[in-house]
Amino acid sequence: MSDSKRATVYFDPEVHKALRLRAAVTDRSISDMVNEAVRAVLAEDAEDLAVFDERADEPTVDFDDFVKSLKRRGKI
């Protein structure tokens, strides 16, 4: 990790305690666990963005019109 960057992150005391305990139990560093969690969230974001791109050409539905349509059809 020679090209790692340092950052200061402030945790709620109970979250920090949980991280320290999990790090000790799993023999990992807090940094490793935080990096893994951030990577997972970024991967989810990338998947979401890909889906948005795939659906970019779909027609949009106005919310108000949709709700009115549900009322007309007796669904609500």
C-alpha cells in the first residue's frame, strides 16, 4: 500500500469500538475494513449508474398523472 493516501475520519464512539473489536477478531486493520466497505458502496453506485444509462431512453412517467391513473382504475 505504498501509494495509499491518508485521511482523517471521525466515527461515533460505539461504531469505533465495534470496528476495533471486529478488527481484532478478524485480524484485519480498521483501514482494510473501511477500504473494503467504501469499495463495496462505490461498486453499488457504479451498478446503479449503469442501470440509469441502460434506461436513459425509456419514457418518463409523471407521478401526478400516474397517481390519477391509479385512482381512475380503482387501484387506490
